[in-house]
Amino acid sequence: MQNLVSASVLSADMLNLESEIRRLEASGIDMLHFDVMDGVFVDNITYGLPILEKVRSTTDMFLDVHLMITDPRRYVERFAAAGADLISFHLESASDTADTIRAIRAAGAKTAVALKPATPAEEVLKYLPELDLVLVMTVEPGFGGQSFIPETTSKVRTIRDRITALGLDTLVQVDGGINDKTAPIVKEAGANVLVSGSYLFGAKDMAAAAAGLKEEIIC
Ligand code: DX5
Ligand code: ZN
């Protein structure tokens, strides 16, 4: 099966977001990755509900919302109502994990938990049956354009092995520093949803770059 590509709008031209979205749609991108940062959970501050509503109003693309905020439980209903198709929140946040997963599902969105690079894979395994996707951060959350951390690869493999052992269809997403060099490494380890910001938006031919990321690895 081909892999999926989620384009991080953090690297988009924010003054021309609508035309950037048209470019993503025309380039065979599967999802739009929307990074929400609160300046507390991570140092950076990005965008939130009003922009997500505007994005929703202009596209049918699958909206993959990555919450890097201190108390995601407090906001998941609002992000679902604003148009999120999937909501990921951090295991390291202050919210109760099981309760937040339940709230996301009850609000009608797909459920996902994200792990920072230093968080062991083992901490997410017990939640797998409740999750549509696990997000393995391959850089420290907070900023686009960072370099891939190779040590995160073994976490992808551990999570993929457990999903296979349990017979689940949970997706494994990687986020940070993904490009034509690092994509084969994470795909080989079992990732099947690749977030990419600076590589995709910086590519001369976005459609060709996306097609390369989506290519299946034949082991
Ligand atoms: C970082 C964000 C990423 C980021 C990826 O905290 O979660 O989604 O935009 O950007 P690149 O692909 O440039 O590393
Ligand atoms: Zn992200």
C-alpha cells in the first residue's frame, strides 16, 4: 500500500494560504497538517481555531490537527467543531490521556497520540486499540525546518511491531525533518503517514516530491 503524505502548513506562505491549499490539492497531498502551538507546551505560538475554520471552509482535504498545547482536553471539542478530521495531542501534556482520547472520538474526530523524541514507545502501547494513529515526533516539537533525529527510528519500529502483533490498522505518522533522504528510513521502520513541511513547500515540483514520499518501500 502507498504511504500517505500530510503537508505541514507551518511552511506555507501564510499570506496566501488559500492558493497554497489549492497547490496541495493539485499535488496529490493526502492530508493537511495543522500545527497548533500555545507558547507554553512548546516555545513557539502559531495559529488556532479561527484559522482552522477558514481552512475548513475552503477545502475538503483531510485536516490533521496536531495540538502542541498544555491542556488539549479543554479544547478538543472546539477543534472538532472547527473542522478537524483527526486530532493528535501529546502524551506529555497535562491532560488525562484516556479521557482525551474518548473526548476526541465522542466529538466525531479520529484519535491520535503524539510522542516527543525522548518519550519511550512503551508509554503509548496500551492505548493502541483506541487510536486511529500514533504520531512519532522525529524532531523536538516547536519549529519547522529542523533535522531528523535518527534515534527515533527504533520507536517507529516498536510501535509498528505491536500494531502488527495486535492485528490493528492504526496508522504510524512521523513528523519533523522528513525529506527524500529520511523518508526511506522511517518507511522501512514502519511509518505510513509522512508529515512534511519545509521539504514539500521548498520543492521545485511539489507533486513529484510528494510522489517520492508516498512510494512504497519494497523490503
Ligand atoms: C514541528 C511540527 C512539524 C513541522 C514539520 O513541531 O510539528 O509539523 O512543521 O516541519 P518540517 O517538515 O520542516 O520538519
Ligand atoms: Zn506537527
